[in-house]
Amino acid sequence: MARPAKRRSVSVSEEPDDVVEESPVKRVKLERVNGTRNHDEEEDMEDDEEDGVAGEGEGVDVDVDRGEGSGSGGSDDGEEEFEDDAANLQAFEEARQRQRKYAHLESDVGVIKQVVLVDFMCHRHLKVDFGPRMNFLVGHNGSGKSAILTAIAVALGGKAALTGRGTGMKDLIRKGCDKAVITITICNEGYGAYKSDVYDPNIVIERTITKTGGGYKFKSSKDGRTVATKREELAQILASLNVNVDSPLTVLTQDQARSFLSNADDAMLYRVSPRPHHHSCWGSGLTRRQFFLNGTGLQSLYDSYQRIEQDFQKLRVFKQRSLESVPDLEARVASLKRKVQASRLIIEQAARKDLICNELAWAYVISKEKERDTIMQQVQAIEDRIAQTVEQIDIMEGKLKPLEVDFERVKDEVAAFEKTREPLFKAQRQAKAAYDHLSNEMTHLNHSEYELEQDFKSVVEEITQLEQKLAAKIASMNAGMNTKQLEDQKRLTQVDQRYHRFKAEEPRCLQTIQELTRKREAAEEAVSEIEAQQSELLSQLQSARQGLINMERASSDRLNKFGENVHLVMNEINKANWRNKPVGPMGLHVQLDDQAYRQAFESMLGSMLCTWVVTCDADKETLRNILSACRQRGYRAPGGNGIPIVFSNSGDIFDYSTGDLSRHGPTVLSKLTFSNELVKRTVINAAKIEKIFAAPNNRTADGEIDRMLRMGMTQVTFVTADGYRLEGTPRARTSNPLQPWKGNSLFSANIAADIQAKKAEVEGLKRETDAVGKKKTDATAGVTQITAQLGADNLRLAQIRNGIQGLRVEKDRLQDELEAQPSDEVGALEEAKREMLRKRDGLNSQREAVVSDRNELQARIEASKAELAEAKQKYDDYLPERRRRQDALAAVGQQHGKAKQDLIHWMSHKERDENKLAHQRDLVPRVEEEVEDWTARAEAYCQRLEPERSTDELNREKTALEKAIAEAEKRQGVSIEDLTPQYNEAEMRLKETKDWVEGVGELTRLGDLALKARKKWWAEWRMNLAVKTRCAFILNCAKRSLDGRLVYNHHRGELSVRMYTPGKNTDTQAEGTQQEKFKTAKSLSGGERSFATVSLLLALWDTSTSPLRCLDEWDVFLDHVNRNIAAKMLIDGAKESDGRQFILITPQDMSGVPTGGEGNKVIRLSDPTRNQIAQRSAGSGAKR
């Protein structure tokens, strides 16, 4: 039982030099242990609010850390003790007895009914149904018990680091899966339910975790609909249900439970340590918690008091500023009042202003009439222009028809050539099928060889047994044999042994030769492949080196990236005479905004950007002559041996917006920036970049094509950043790789970085080339070694076969001589042996036949393989011609497309002019109406006038009059119309300011009184909770015959756990003191520490308002007896906890532990298979 402890109260001031006054302190009353204040305390607080007023501008000075007003004192070292533990325990028991009559009620709101895990940590799919009160989660190590607790914490908003199971949420996803899903069903029935009309009867929280993030869904269990998806909904649910998942009183994880007391100092148990670099092995979450204060809700109240006090201080500052502004407001009101009384004189020039307004009204009418005449003239001009455009359309239609015929002809030729593809593809497919068939036959033949080998081994064993019997019989007969017969018998045995040894060695040697032959062929093929790889790498290395040279040149001269010696062409262009000087290279005027598309756009536009554009045919011919001449002097265009194509453009800066498809998605045009409009229109005409979309990859492009076709588009073209061109229509879809650009980089954003990257590429290719060369040398040496071994094995095979032939002759001779000796039994054995030898020879012949068949089949396979390679080569030879024809079709299509684009250009001109014409014609009635409207409004002023001055002149005079009036008003400071409202507004603002200052003063006075009373109550309530947890801890420890104490030091923010062990002295430095027989938490044994942890948590749980208590591995260090005691304590605590649910995790079986009782449940997880689908569960009231 608990020992009574004396206590003296010391009033500790904030300064160390203050006087320490000792005084007796009353015993703390326990009437408020159960969370209620008595009537007398409420009346005292009301009296405090009515008495005394805090000085204006002063804050509330109540030190909650010192426990002011709480009736607490302290010992010499600041540790809080109590006057009489025995009396406190008696009061605590009486309060608990009164509470028990209202207990034994199952939890409703906030109870977790079910948890479903999908691909979470070790669980593939797991569903757990919880009881409403006490739940024991049982399972062997590795079965995923702690994963369930981690899932509850994570689903309720906890971080992964809090659980100690990973540094991020993605670490909680089951290995090999893309996401994890946690679904928690929470009861929402009864008093305090959250949005009971929406979440009825349960709240379903579904959290999805992916490798890049995740999200929440909050559903109603009645109809399954999703109510919300924002995380703010979770915060509101948890606040309504009083669930704080970050509190260790709500969730205490496995690592925290094991080291709860051993690694925690007194400050950690009470609140956060003030040291900034404090470390602990509790885990990253617990070191930052205020355990006692946060778990009991005191810290939240204290923080709110601090915020309220800061808000009051801000109000005082605002009040003072408002008070200082009152004199200025009073002076402004007096000034405006004088101006209102003195100003009534300003309207002298109003009459002149009215006359000017009359003239101005008719001037506007005349202006509108002129506008109407101008519009009629524009209508006639547009009609004439449309007639000219129609003539151009007729000309372009005449050019387009023959091009359409050529395009269809080449298109039909390409289609006819495509039909020749099927026989080649069919031949390749048939050769592949024949090769696969022969490979299957080889598999069956190998199986037959294996079966013959097994039969051969069985016959050899029988021969061995017969030889043993025959040898025994012959040995018994040797006594009657003469010397020659014995020698013949011995010789026959030796010959027979050598014969069988050679026969056994022959197939092995033959198999070795075949294997070496295959190895040599494979090694020779590998050498060929390595040589091809080496050739390819050398080609890539040469190309990379040349590219590096070109890039280095381009870094010093921008023209170098458009070809070799481009400056020769530019010099000749500058010297020549032109109608309009060519523009180019066009790439100088083009910039790529998104570098991800650099290679794709270079493949698509590279040749075009390295050439020039001219505006007439004469300039085009001159430029072609210059390019031909410069080619003889060293000019080379990228990607070809000839001169580049020179593009023509009439210089028309046409409007391409009607054909621009960027409104549907990003196009090639939208990714480029042009500094020259002629270059921009030329590229648009030639490459249709305003109609070709851009996408990062094929998958995105396919999805966009589907979307655009559903929108009604008939043809969609995409270019992807990974180098593909995709075209789609409602009936077909194609995807082809872009031809790689062989020239220099045209869209480099950082030439220095590209040079470094190209150097790294050259070095990498060089290393690869050297490695492949070494690999080739090693492979060639391997071929030579295999060839030498094959020759030696062939020689050995010839020797074996010659030896078999000679031994067979010698064996037959010796057998004939020995058979002359009569012996029925020996003869029978000899006959049986010869029969088995014949059978063995027959099997051996079959084996040789199988080997021969396999060699023949292998030859057929090699021939089939060659046929397959030949068919593939024919198909590969077909592809270049196919590409050539497709290129020809593309060239004709380009001409046809250009002619069609020109026709569309003129038709768009016509359409645009027709739209303008329709717009101008629509303007005519409106302008006529405006003329009539302005005339009517002018007539309302006066009869028609014919002002000689324009509207501008009239407006200037009107403005001058208005300015004169404004200057007169300025002398008064404000216009007559605005002066009175300003005066009224200033007077009202003055009154509101005075009222506000008075109201804020009263509010801060009452607020200071209320906050002072609240802080006083907070300190008293903290003391009551300390008494309650201390009493509960003493009683819990007493159930194991231990004497435990919780020692609070509220001033220093410390909570100490002390255990008394009779006959032991663990505090040698405090000899003779009252604490000399108490052990600290860190010096307890594993079992004592576990029991103390359970006792402390039960004591603190009584003070927590959260409906959920989760504890992992609570009994890890407890023996059987203490485990039963602790389990009973937990179950009894659950019975006495109204509206609380317990989830306790243990790796030990619960057999022998009294878990019965309504609302209790034991849930057993299956053994760790990592593929759980469900769990076995049992409750105390159900089948177990």
C-alpha cells in the first residue's frame, strides 16, 4: 500500500533572490477529479469578475507554471508532493465508486468499427472488425499487427515518421505495388455526432497513398457517396470527436512503448524539453510532444490563453491609436462646418457652358453623319476587292487540279507497292514457324535420349549383379580348374572390364565433342556480333567527334551550326544585287521555348531552318547560283550532299489564325518564337506547324487524338518529344519514328553545357569501344581454345573406337575357350550375362542413333535458322524502297499541299473580306440609328444649329469653362455637391471613433478579469489532474504489490516516476533522505518498467477526452502472472471508461487471460504469409 508523505508548501517567486515564505497548505480536494467544478467555485469566479478592475493597458499576471492559486507548494528541490496520500486515495476511491454507477456503457461516437487495408505495408488485403470497448490484437511477429496501428494513425492524419515505420508515406506501400488504400469506419451515432444528417450512421474515411502523393475521401456509410475530399474535413471530424492522433495517449507505437520510460527524462513525460538539440530514441514524433500537458488537453487551453492575451494587447494598441486620432477628427469637423456656411456663390459661368453644350450636341450629329458616309465608301471598296480575290481563286483552282491527279497517282503506286509486303512478311512468318517446329522436335529428341540413358544405366546395374554372381560361382570352381583356365578366366575379366570402360566412355566423348562444336559455333557467332557492335560504336564515335567539332565552331560563330563555311554564302549574299535581300538562315530567327522538344523539332524542321527564303523567282535563281558556287569552295549544308532547297514567299504577312489549332492544345507553332514574320509565314506554309500538335510522349498523344476526334475533327497530327509522328483519323491511326537530325543542334539553350555533354558522350563512346575491343580479343581467344580442345577430343574418340573393336575380338575368343568346360549354373549365368550385354549393346546402338538423329536435326535447325535470316533480310531489303516511295509521295504531297494552302489562303482572304463586308453593312443601320438618336437628343436641347467649329474646339471651350468652375470650387477646397456629404461623414466618423474607444476599454477590462479567473482555474485543474493521476498510479502499482509514485514539478515542467523496492537502496547519493529507497524509471527491470508503463498510461487515460486508446506491445517484458494482472487492470479500466475504445497489440497468446465481458474482443491475425486476405477474430461474447 501507499505510504503517507508529508508535504510543506513554498511560495517560489520568479527571481532567485526573493524571500522564501513557508506556510501550511490545505490538502488538495478531489471533488473535481471527475472533471466538474462545484457550485462554490463557480460563484467565486463570478465574484472575482465583479470585484476590482485591471488597470488600463495592463495584462493578466497569473503564472500558470508556478501553480498560482492552485494550492500547491513545493519541496526544497521544487518537486510537488501531497499532504496525505492516504486521504487522497480514499477520496479518489469514493469518486471512482460514484462514477461507476454511470459506467459500463459501450462507446458510440468516435468508436472505430472496422479497418480495411489494401496493399498497405505487409498486407495485401485485410479487414479487421473491432469491438466497442476492449480489443486485444494478437499475432506472431511479422503478422502485421503494428501495421494496423500504423494504418489507423496515418488514416487519421498522422505522419509516417510518427509511427517509426518509414520516413515518408511511400514507404508504407506494399512492395511491388503502386498505391495503398486504408478505409476506416467510425461510429457516428448518438450524442455529439458529427453532421449526423450527412454521415449516418457511420463515417467512412478512405485514404489513398501513392508514390507521388495521395488523398482522402469521406463517405457516408448509408449510401456510400463521397461527401468531401479535402483534408480540412478530417480536421473538423477529429476536432468534433476529440481525437488527437499526435498525442501519445491516443496512439503509442511499438518503439515508443518499448522505450517509453527507459529513454524518457522527466521533462519529456511532462512537456517538451527546452533544450534545442535534445535527442531521444523514442522516435521523431514523441520528442516533440508535451506528454502530460498535451495528453490531458491542458497545453491546448494554455496556448489559447496566450493567444487571447496577445489579442487583448493588440486591442489596447488599436484603442490608443484611435484615441490619438480624436483631436484631428474634431478639427476636421470644425473646418468643414465653416466651409459649408461660407460657400454658396459658385455658378457664374454655367449659362455660357449650357450654350456650348447645345452647339456640341449638333456638332456630334454632323460627325455621325460623316461617319455614315465613310462606311458606305468602305463597303464599295471591299466589294471591289472581293471581285479581284475571286479571280485569283479561279487561277489557283486551275493549278490545283493537275497536282491532285499526280498526288492520287503516286498514292495509288505506293498502295500497290505496299501489297508486295504481305508475301515477304508471310515468308518470314513461315520460316519462323518451321524453325520453332524443329526446335520442338529437338526438345522431344533430348527427352528420348534421357529415357534411353536411364534404361542403359538399369541394364548396366543388372550386368554388374550377374558378374558378381558369376565371379562368386567361378571362385568356388577355381579349385577344380587348371592353371590355363584360371589365366583365361582372369584375362577375360580384365578384357571385359576394359571393354565396358571404353563403351561407357564413347558416348561421353561423343557428347563432349558435340557440345564443344556448339560452343565453337556460338563463340564464332558472338565474335561476329562483337565485330558488328565494334563497327557501330566506331561509327557513333566518329559522328560524335564530328558533332563536337561543329558545336565548338558554333560556339564562336552562330552561322556554323547551319552548315560548313556558311560565311562564304553570307558574304556572297551581301555582295549581290537583290530585289529583296534573302532572309536566312531561317534558324537565326527561330527560338525553341521548350527544350524537351529539341530533337523532335530538329528532325522535323532542321533542313528548312538551315536555308533561306526569298520573295521572288529572280532572287531565288540568284541565290541557287550562289549556293552552287559556294559548294565548290567548301560550303556544305547539314544532312545532304546537294544544295539546300530555297523557299519562296511573296512577302504576304497573311493571317493564319483561322487555321491555328492551338485553341485545342499545344501546337508546334506555340512552342516556337519567331523574330521575323516572313520566316514565320514561310515555315507555316511549308510545314503546317500551326496544325500539328505537340505532346511529351505517344501515350499522351494517343489520348489527345481520341479526344479531338470525339470533338469532330477529321484528321489529327502529333509530334512527340520522344521522336514520333502520329496521325489519326476516325478510321485509321499511324505512328512512325522521325528521321534523326544529322546536323548540328539548332535549338541549343546553353551551347557550353551542350559541348560538355557532347565531350562526355565522346569519352563514353571511347570507353565502350575500348571495352568492346577487349571483349573481342577475349572471345577470339576462347574460339581458339575450344578448337584445340575439340581436336584432342576427336583423337580420343578414334582411339576409343579402335580399342572397342580389338577387345570385342579378344573377349569372344576367351569366352569360347572357357565355355568348353561343363557347368550348367555358370553357363546359365553366362547366358544371362550375354543376354544383358546384348540388350546393353542394343540400347547403346539406340543411343548412338539418337545422337546421330540429333546431329541431323541440329543441321536442319541451322538450315531453318539460315532460311529465317534470309527471309528477314528480304523483308529488310524491301523497307528502303518503301521509304523511297513514301518520300516521293511526301514530296508530291508537299507540292499539292502548298497549292491547296495557297487556294485556302485566297479563300480565307475572300472569307475575311466577306466578313468585313457583312460587318460594314451591319454598321450602316446602327450608324443610321445613332444619327437619328443623336439628332433627337440634340433637338431636345434646341433647334438644329450649324456650328462652324468642330467638336474638338467646342470641347476645349467647354473644358475651359469647367476648369474655371473647378478652380473656384478649389478655393473652397471641395465642390458644393461634395462638401455637405463630407461634413456629415466626418461628424459620423468622430462619433464612431469615440464609441469604439469606450467599448474596447470596457471589453479589455472584462476580458482581463475573465482571463485571470481562467488561468487561476487552469492551475487548480492541473493540480487536480496531477492528484488524480498520482492516486490512480499508486493503486495500479499496488495491484502488483509495488509502491509507485508520480512526482510532479509544475514549476520546472517535470514528471518523475518513482518505484519503491523494500530492502534496496538505489540512490546512493541521497542517503538518509526520504527517496533513498525509490528507484527511477531507467533503473527498473524490463518487467517492472512494462508494468509501470501500463499503470502510468491507465492513470493518464482517465484524464484524456479522446475516445480512442491504442497501445502496441504493452506486455513485451511481463511474465505470465504480471501480464494477467496488467490485462485485468486494462479490462477493468475499459469497463470504467464511459465512451472509450481500447486497442491493445501483443505478440503473445491471450489464453489464460480473462478477456470475457460485454464489448471485449480478441482479434487473432494469421501467421505471417505476407498475403493475408482476412483474419480470425473472436470476442469474449462470441465463439473463440
